Amino acid sequence: MKILISADMEGATGVTWPADVLPGHEQWERCRPLFTSDVNAAIAGFFAGGVDEVLVNEAHWSMRNLLLERLDDRAEMLTGRHKDLSMVEGVQHGDVDGIAFVGYHTGAGTEGVLAHTYLANSITGVWVNGSQASEGRLNSLVVAEYGVPVVLVTGDDRTGADAGTYAPRARTVAVKDYVSRYAAVCRTPARTAADIRAAAEEAASLAVRHEPVAAGPFTVELEFDAVHLAGAATVVPGVAHSGERRVSYTLPTMYEAIRAFKAVTTLVSQAVEEQYG
């Protein structure tokens, strides 16, 4: 049995503000061991639950944040950027039985610690087929096309609630409780590690591949905080204005839709000007 861990950082233990997750900051260096601890706890729990193999896909920012030298020796880590499926890279090879979203967060325009969707700012909302979508929901739709269930989600309490809408059977762990976008009531690393380990051990039994889910077509709509960003997004073929600050596109599979989403967000990020956005 093989588990893929998609590891993001905003939902990690103790993380509450931008400097905690932005490479190069002193606080980022302090939070890297906390992030690694959460991932190690999930690895330990999965192995205790009978898993044979764990691959960790680094999914935050530069995708070079986890400390390999502190990673559980039984796991392997995929690190670095420019991967076909970005945050869920590795799910497409037919050998993954379940996926865990560790350190995840809520989506743009919703309550949650460091809430956003792909871009830290600029995007104020994302919808798929009319439903508001966090990164967790987007990624859950991708992995469903490969027959892989989401079995564990960790992050703040709002992230767990969000997971209940797209992966109701998954085990969830709240490592902190939302107070504001930049404040939370945090549990200690020892406590969150124990909670994540226990949940992962239980979640291992849910790692059963199913028939791929072909739920398309998918209409993805994005809303931005400035008109010119919507204009920048329409450079991508098939992306059109759906409102003054909104664009949308429709594609037959979520594989195609998430790759188009990456193209849109990459272009938009280059159109953001300092201070004015």
C-alpha cells in the first residue's frame, strides 16, 4: 500500500503569518522544523497503520521547505518546482492508494489562517462548477480522476470543515483554531504530532483505490482584486471574461483544468505591480 502526502505549509503547526512561510525569512527557518514534524507524524501514523510506502510531495511556494535531513527515513520526498500536477504530483502513475493533504488551508475569500488559493493575494475567489473551491477541493477533483481517495487532511479548524465538503470520509486534524487570517490558537508540536499520528494510523484503512471518477466537464471561475489581472488571465487560450474582475474556462477533465489554472495564476502573478497590485 502506498500513500502520497501533499505537504503545504500554511496549515502547519504554529504557522500564523506570512513571514512564517516565505523562504528567506527568519521565521520561515523557525517554522520549517514544525512543518517537518507534522509530515513526520503523518508518515509514522501511516506506517503504523500498515502502509508499505510513503512519498512526500513538497507543495509549498518554492517546494523546497521541508528538512530532508529530519524526514522519517522510511519515506521519500519529491522536492522542487515545475511538476506536471504541481501539488499532487505522483498520483498519476497508478501506484498510489491514498493521498494525505498535510498543512493545508482554506481558500481565497473565506475564513482561515493564511487563506488563499495558489496566489497569496490577487485572487479573491475560485469556483468549480459553481462551488467555491480551496486548493484542497481542486486537488481532490484531480486525484479522483486517478481513483485515489483523500484519506487525511491537517490544518486549522476551518480547513477540516472545508475537507468535510470534498472528502467526508477523510480523517482531519486541527493543529490550530482560526482567530483571524494572521492569528490562531495553536497547539504545541508534541500535541499536534500525536494527533496527526493517530489520525494517519486510522486513515490508512481508507487508502483503497477506486474506479477513476470522470466528473467533467469542469467550469473554473476566478475572481481577482483588480480589473487588469482578469485581462492578463485571458491571454491563456479558452479563458474569457465572465465579469469585470472575473474570468472562466471550461475543460473536459480536471487534469486539463488544473494545468490551465496553473497557467492562469502564473501569468497573473507576473502582472501584479508592487504596492498597487
